[in-house]
Amino acid sequence: MRTESPAGVVVIVDGYSNASSLVTAFAACGFAAVHVLSSAEPRPAMIAPRAEDYREWLVCPDGDAVEETVARLAAWNPVAVVAGQEPGVPLADLLSERLGLATNGTALSAARRDKYRMIEALRAAGIRCADQFTSDDRESVVDWAERHADYPVVVKPLSSASSDNVYICHTAQQTDDAARKVLAAHSMFAERNTAVLVQSFLEGPEFCVDSVSADGHTYVTAVWAYEKTVVDGGRKIYDRDVLQDPEGPVVPELIAYVRQVLDTLGIRHGASHAEVILTERGPALVEVGARFNGAMEPEFYRRVVGVDPAALVALAYLDPAGFADRYGDGVYRRLLHAAVYEAPTTLDGVVESVEEAVVAKIGAIPTVHAVVARSAPGRRISPTVDLLSSPLRIFMAGADAESLLRDRAVVDELKDRVYRLC
């Protein structure tokens, strides 16, 4: 028989990927964690939560399970409900609202997940954004692209992440092919794509702005510039995320824009991760998630910007006044030059083993902070076409940008030796 925690617990919804850092951060403040899964089974494309990290594991896959879930959570005296990763955002909004806790609320939940509604909410508020159209009919998507947008256009699912099925299309035929692929696929969250989103192409460099909020007070934890390459078929893949100087020429403008976006979409509590294109007319949103950057690694962030975003989330929920006093509406400091390298591969086959000696050799490179091997024995590895198919993530930090580029070249000499294929 379980025992209720008189001190209360934190509830984490869909604790995939780096959401384990939330368990650690709240535990440091004296609070155990209860997990809620928003689907009947864990989503296979995501790094699953570990059951042993949680006091209890609940499943709330649909509206019929909400009442029982709320009742069972109330018995634990919860202090906060937090979305661990993207698919958990709507349920976290609902449960936090029903339990009377700090919440972003349900009124704008759909606009925080559905990319069409997200951009339309910005348009209604007069905030710069892309032109767009959505339909479940390929012919209508192509017709809009032909009549309403100059090529190229962007075709993608309504709800996904990590460049999943995102295409840059230069012709009607490419647009039709991309729409067909989107409609035939499931998102990385194991949800069937029932419609296609087509948007005008935003020309310019891309950035992400990471932040943590407490009751509308937002501290920006990092701004990263995305460096991407284009592969066959018009798909862009991530290469490096490069930490920006917070006092650099474009960063304040990006931050001011993202603060408007968060206000418009009602993201007042917890972590957020916004992706923005700096166009000739100014910043324009690609998308924003009410959750961590998937590449957030607490110790890395502590080294390069001096804060652990997971610890900030715990502080924001447990002591919002203290958060406002210490961090207010501030901005990070860049302590070191830093980059996250999403190493690509041309390997194709089934992994027989991970060569730990090679991983250790990469880890010993002077600017390498950590190496994350994303595949494992028995799993298939294939040529990189998106973020999900990058087999290695390398966190790098150093005194100057040149040292990161020099050491990245050494990583490139070793990366395809990490995995031995059958």
C-alpha cells in the first residue's frame, strides 16, 4: 500500500527525455514525484521515463480518465503539475487547473500545441508571423501554395517536434509530395497526422530562446543560434546550436519578441522553448513549446550560463516570489562559448554494439562536456535526415569559438566509429 506524502509531491506529465532533471530538482527541495502518462503506452520515438524515479505512475489517455486521475493526484497533496515534454502540455494544463495549482490554463492549450492555432493567435494579436493554411486535402495545400505564397514554402505536421516531417518546397510537385508524406505518417508523438500545415517561408537565421517563468515573470536562460544543413528532398537538419552573447546585436530584439509571444499564448508558468527566424522585417515565430529545450542538460547549462533551468522551474513553482526577487525578468550571462553538436551519420544497419572506448575518446577532447549516444544495440541506425536520426549529441564548451570548431573536426573523425553494425 502506498503512503501519501504529507509534504506533497510534484506531478510530472509525460516525463520523457530530459524531464528526469525535474525529478532531481524537486527532490533537492524535498518533494518526490508522481508521473502521469497522457497516452495508453509510452511513445516509442521518445526516451521513456523511468518508473523507478516516481512514487506512483498513473495513466490518463483520454477524457474518461481525468476525474479518477484528479482524485488520485489530490490524495498526494500536489504542489505543482509540470509538463515533462511536449505531448504532456495539454494534460498538464488541465490537471493543474483542476487541482487549483499554478497553471497556464486550458483556454489556450490548443494554441500551445497546434501550430496553425499558435500562429493565428499571434496574428490576432498583431504580432509578426508567417502566412499559412491548413487542410487534410493535398490539392488544397498545393492550391494555397500556388496562389498565396511565393516559393519556397514550408510543409509540416500540425503538431510535432525535432524537425519531424518538415519540408522546404520550391515547386507544386514538391509541395504535393511533402503533403502526401505528412498525411501518411505519424508524428514523433505517435499521433496520426490528419492535416497538413503549409506556411510562407521565413528567410533569415534561426534562433531558439529558452526561458523559465513564474507568474508571468520570465528569466531567459539561453539564446542559441541554429546552424542547419539541407539534405536531399529539401529537409533541413540540425548541425549545431551555438550559444549567443546576450548583449549581441540581435539577441535583445529576439528576447523582446519572445516575451510578447509568451504573453499572447498564456505561458506564465514553467519552462518554454521558442524557435524564431530573424527576417528582414524582424523576428517571426516558428513555434514555441511550454516545456524544456530537448537539449537542456543541467550541468552543461550551469557551466555555460550559470543556472540550471530545472532548478529554476522548481523555484518558480515552489517560491514564485523568491524567483521574481532573484531572477525577475532577467537574462542569462554567457560564461563560456558553447555549442550542441547534433552529429550526423551515413551509417545504415543494425547496431551490434556501442564502442565505449571511442565514446571515451570523444569525451576526452578538450572542449567536449558530454557525449550522448542516442542509439543502442539492436536498434537500427540510418543516414541522418532529421534531428531524431542524429545518432550522437555532443555538448561542447570552451574559452573561444575557434576551439569549438577545431574540436568539432576531431569529433567528425571519430563519430562513425562509435557504433559497430551487425
